[in-house]
Amino acid sequence: MLDTQTNRPELPPEIARRRTFAIISHPDAGKTTLTEKFLLYGGAIQMAGQVRAKGEARRTRSDFMQMEKDRGISVSASAMSFDFGTFRFNLVDTPGHSDFSEDTYRTLTAVDAAVMVIDGAKGVESQTQKLFEVCRLRDLPILTFCNKMDRESRDTFDIIDEIQENLAIDVTPASWPIGVGRDFLGTYDMLNDRLELMDRADRNVVAESVQIDGLDDPKLADHVPEHLLEQLREEVEMAKELLPALDPQAVLEGHMTPIWFGSAINSFGVKELMDGIGTYGPEPQVQSAEPRKIAPEEKKVAGFVFKVQANMDPKHRDRVAFVRMASGHFKRGMKLTHVRTKKPMAISNPVLFLASDRELAEEAWAGDIIGIPNHGQLRIGDTLTEGEALRVSGIPSFAPELLQGIRAGDPLKAKHLEKALMQFAEEGAAKVFKPMIGSGFIVGVVGQLQFEVLASRIEMEYGLPVRFEQSQFTSARWVHGERQAVEKFADMNKQHISYDNDGDVVFLTRLQWDIDRVARDYPDVTLSATKEMMV
């Protein structure tokens, strides 16, 4: 493995073989399909599903919510662990749909690297760009996979140029496509001097490899037609002159991204990408926390909650907190301190995920992601440690962009609705505000689709039909300042004030003018569009 910082001690072998990464992309670039193929190569599943196939074949393993199956999109981030060669991969699949970007932002706090999936015909799209910005803020190493090369796609140099210009990152080709669309035969593996040939007949078959000796090897003519071979030699020659060579250190620092070309649906190019993650991806990294950082090689266990998923198993009203282990060697049954409440928690039934299947985790190391079933004690941003009061920092909560009132179809079930809303608020699926004046709740989300998902989940999981109503408010801001100043401000603006599920004061606004007025009239309080999820 490539050593990132020479002054850091060597990691224990079990931790060093961990690779924890997320897959990011624009909706429809083929991210869920790629996730399926990762599981296929990791030996975790025998046959990959398709998001848009017929009947049972379309049940992908990583989409387990009914709505995800109906619409063919991923709306919640799921985590999966599997072995590949000598490595242990912890893969977090993030929602591609932009209405769920907050879930994705938080997921990126729990990984050490990202795999960016780009559609060969469309190049860099808006959502990819947004997610890339978040990776940039965290200096995450990025590996790129250009998908759908078996369809009509753009010129290879165009795609690389677009990534370099739009995302301001150096791109180095790890493989080079031979032909495009119908003529797409496979790729030339530039790192290992191999010819990778695609088999279109069976999508679950591993591609055939031919070891060659450079692009002048006469063996090439047996596999590649003359016109494509000439084009390949020309393009690779140009690529070697025009594009930077692979620098593993620059990849780890987030300045350079290697790019692989392939077709996830045909299982092609996926294995090379996985080898690349093992070789060039980072080991578990140091985690930022207060009052000090947490290093993965520390003996004592520490971990933090980056996601809470309610009702993963509809038969049991359970909540699973997804915990990224930041240090140490965790064993089942261990007692860890819940830093926010200062109470010890015995972790007796932690789970490892394989999409919607789970198994008991007897142990976990720094870099792993485990699920801890609980009844609402654990929230996003919580830290668990072996006694030391550390708080992991940098997990954001964003102000919602859409606000609506919510009512239960049956007025007698208002109490049930409150319980359901609190559960979703703690899961991070929506912001729930309780106005200071009047009854009812206001629900805030980032994108319109989240209202539909919430309504369908409340009905399915709680048997409560609900309806959303227009709200007079258009945005929300958290109020910060000295306690006295905040209380005085809340008293003077009662009709705008509500409380979030943590009890923090929130100012609901109709217009930008409201926000400007507060800045002018109340200099001792500040309004903020984000809140750190720390307690």
C-alpha cells in the first residue's frame, strides 16, 4: 500500500486492508448497477439485478425501500461490506437524486474516498458537480469510472477535458476504450499493458484478458480490427504526451483522478476499477474531532453516527444507526460511552450490512461501517468511545429549501403523527419544526420528492394517511447567540419562531427581507443556514 504520511505509524494489517468509499454520480449514470457488480465480483451475490429490468430481475440488492423499487431510483444511502482479494471493501451507496443531497453530504463525512461515475454520453452533469464540490471541501481522493461505453458516447478526449475543466482536477487514463457504441470491443489497460475484451453475450461474465507486450504486439491484430487498432495506437500515443502520468501521491491528496472506461451493465471494466480502489485508494484516515483528532491505529475504540435509518425491517419498529468506526478493534458486547448523554451503552447486537441482508458483526475495525439497532438513543452526529469525551465534528445539517404544513387524515391520530415525524427528524429524512404559536408541525425538506417519500413512508410504516399543505413560510434559519439575546429575540418575533427536534430555536421566514431585518435590528443574534450536528 502507498504510504500517505511517512511520519504516521504503520496501521495494523486488518485496518490497512480496509477501503471505505462512496459512489457518487448524477441520477441515471449507472451507480446502482455498478454497486451491484461490485457485490457480484466480491462474491456477495450470484447474479446482479437491474434497476430497470423486468419482474424479479429488477430487484437490485441495494435498493430496499418500496419506493426505490417502484421508481428505480435510490433515495437512502445504504452500506455494504464484502471482501475483494486481500482487501475488505466498505461501500456506501448514496442517493443520486438531487432531492436527497443532504443524506449524501453526510455520507461523505464517513468515507475515505469517492468513486465518481460519469455517463459516457452526457459527461459531467449538475449533480456530479455539486457532489464533487463536497469531496473537494473534504480533500477526498476520487477515482472515476466512465460508464455506458457500449452505447453511443462522446470522444474520449472530450470527456477527459470536460472533467479537467469543470472539476479543476488532473485526469490520468488508467484504461483506454477501443471503439465506442456498437463498435466498443473493450479497453487497453494502460497500467498493466493488457487487452480487456468485453463479452456481450452474458452480462454476469468476467471479461477476458489478453496479456500483450505494448501496442505493437502482433497478437493485437487477432482481437482488434485494423481501423480500430490504428485509432487506438494514435489515441494512446496522444494521451501519453498530453495527459499527466499516474502519481499515486497526487491521487491520495485529491489533486488527480485516474479514469477507467467500461460498461457496468455488461460487467465490463468493473474489476479493473476495483483493483484500482485497492491499489490507489486510501487506508482508513484520521478523523477530525473535538478536542483532538482520532487516528485509526489508536487502541481504544471510537466511532460516530452518520446516518439513522428507521424501520429498515417493517416487521419490527427498529432504528438502525450507521456507525463509522474511527479507531480501534471493536468486539461484540463491548460497553462504549455515548458521549452526548455520558451513559454507557452495551453494544450487544451490532450488524454488518449486505444491502438489505444483515448479519451479526462479531468484530469491526477502524474503517468499517456497522449498524447499531436502538430505540432512538442514537442520533446523527453522536460519538461512541471507550470513555474519552471526543466529539466528531464536521457533520452538517442544512436549512430546508421547501416548507409545508402536515396534517393527519384522522384528527384523532395527531399523537401518532408527532411520533412518526420525530422519528424521521432524528433519521435526518426531514426537518420538523414545532411553531411557538398554534398547533401542528411544519416539515422542511431539500427537494419536492422528499415530501412524496415521507407521505408514502408514514402511510406504510405507521398506517397513517397524511396530507401536506402550503405554508406561509419559505425558508428556515437557526438562531445563534447568547441565551438571553436569543430568548428576547424569540419573544419579540413569536409568529416566526419554531423549535426543531433538538429544541433549538428556528426563525421561519417569508422573504429575504425578514432575514435582512433581523441582521439590522438584532445585531446580537445571527441567523445560520447550517447547523453542526454535534451535541
